[in-house]
Amino acid sequence: MAAISGHCTYRPHKFPLSSAASSSSGGALRSSRISFASPPSVRRNHISCQASSVTSPPSSSVNGTSKGEMKDFLHISDFDKATILKILHRALEVKALLKSGDRSFVPFKGKTMAMIFAKPSMRTRVSFETGFFLLGGHAIYLGPDDIQMGKREETRDVARVLSRYNDIIMARVFAHQDILDLAKFATVPVVNGLTDYNHPCQIMADAVTIIEHIGQLEGTKVVYVGDGNNIVHSWLLLAAVVPFHFVCACPKGFEPDKETVEKAQQAGISKIEITNDTKEAVKDADVVYSDVWASMGQKEEAAYRRQVFQGFQVDEALMKIAGPKAYFMHCLPAERGVEVTDGVIEAPNSIVFQQAENRMHAQNAIMLHLLGL
């Protein structure tokens, strides 16, 4: 994975778009690619590209497929650095286009997406459905009772049937094996909308948000405070690809998956720390990140977890230790007064709603990449 180099500038909503596209009779931009003149990274009110001081290892392949050409989006670490950065900056580009009011770019026109929800979610459903629609496509919602994947019908059968009706499949499920099986048997791209193991679309949106507000992801310090859950796993997998400093501060016994931590550390790309000391962890942080202490499927443990996680709430005092430059992020939904105070969420340096909005734009960019558009 070669380091990205070059230099360019960026001002919001003024992207020079290039494509080999031709306009349809309705004025819609049909494009096989829509890109920056050079790949950017944002710095507060502008984007500047910088050469990385870290040289990534050579791109590997999975099952004979280049990391930049994977059929599915299941784990961030399935892709190389260049591809991840390309997707992140594509998200910024298409976001700017939509924010400008331009609705002529409809690369998903005539395409359908099947959305499988074993786990319900407001953000995942609305961001995928709205995003796909805004770029010309049609999304079909399949709720927990519509398929009962793995119960009423085997996952491999669902994958092959939906592939014959749709151009792409998104699934939000419990067991990680379900998304792996779905991708194995589907003949169209599969996007991981969340599993108990990881949540790659969320972290891609978070990365877009960090680039928007800080200027770049590389070299930043991101401190997660709370349970070592699927959010942490995706941060670790991103850290195995793009260089930054990632710290997870969690109670003893609630650390992230050991193999995932080792994978990120052995990649030798980012500085990875797992600690039980929140105050030491957040010092000089660029981002302090939190999530609910009890995720969906763990609510029976909520009372117990509230006791164990005492001292791991992100409050005004902890943010003060982090310093004035630190932003607060949360993947939502939040339990205000539990893992984070109301004051922190509503503070000027809270960017939780910006990152929620960026779910749609990051996911659009992921799907554009997978569909080769």
C-alpha cells in the first residue's frame, strides 16, 4: 500500500468535477467516475494534500482479488490505503454536489438495492435509502419479519435469490458469519450495515467527519471511551490501513477482541493503545469518541454495566483534560446522562450530528466504488 502524495486545495462546495460522462436528455450526469483533480484532505475551511511519512506495505490480495477491487464491503481492512482514501474523498465530493442542490448526478438510476434488517435502525435505514434515492436508485426495505434469514430461509438461498432481483445488497445483522455467508453466495456486491463484530460504514462516516473538521485523518489521535465493541473493532481495522493514533479506554474485562487488536498492532501502521485509564487516554486527543455501554442484544446487562462503567462517562471534566481542540463524537443513539452528559453532546465542539449526516455520504461513496461508478 503505497503512501499517497501530492498537493491540492479544497473549498467547500467548489469541487472541480471530472468525468468521462455524457449528459442524458434529462440533464442527469451519467458517469463511470466523478473525481477530484487530485485526491484531497480537508483542513478546517480548506483541503490540503500532504505526503505521508509512513510507507504502507505492498497491497495484498484476497482470494486472488486485489484489495482495491473487492466485490463486497465487509471490513475496512479488506481494502488498501489508497482505496479507502479515495472512497472518503469521493464522499466529500458527492456530498458537496448534493449540498449545492444539484440533482443531476444519478449514477444509481435503474438500479435497486435490497436492505436486510435483522437489527432495526433509524440512521442505517434512512441514510442508505435516502442516499440511494438521491443518486437515482430504488431501495427495498426487508425487516426482521420479512425474511428471517437463517431461520425461515437459509442465508445462501436468500443471497442467490436477492442477487437475481437487485444490483446491490446491504445487510444489518447480528452474527458476523451471516454477512460473510451472504457475501459468499451473492453474485452482487454486499455492504456490511453492521454486525456484532464490526460497523465499517459508521467508521467511514466518522473518518469523513474528521477530515472535514480537522483536515486529515492521518496523524490524528482518536480516543474511544467505553465498551470495546464493534465500533472499536472497525476503528482498529481502519488503523491497520491508515496511520493515526488510536486509544481505547475501557473497563477491565470489556476490552476489544484480542485478535483484532493484534491485527492492528502487527500491521505496524498506527499507534494502538488499550488502557483502563480514561484521564491519561484523552490527553491531547483530537477526538474523544463514545458509544452506549449496552448495545442492542445486551440490554439485560444494562444495570450491571452501569456499575462496571462508572468512571467511563464522557463529561465536561474529561473533555477539559482532552483540551480545547478536542471534538466529541458519538455514533448514536446516545443515552444522555449515562455514557455522555447532555452538556458534552450539546457543546460547540460536538460533531455527532455531522457524523450522523455523513453516514449517507460515506455509504454512497462505498456503493459507487463497489458498483464501479
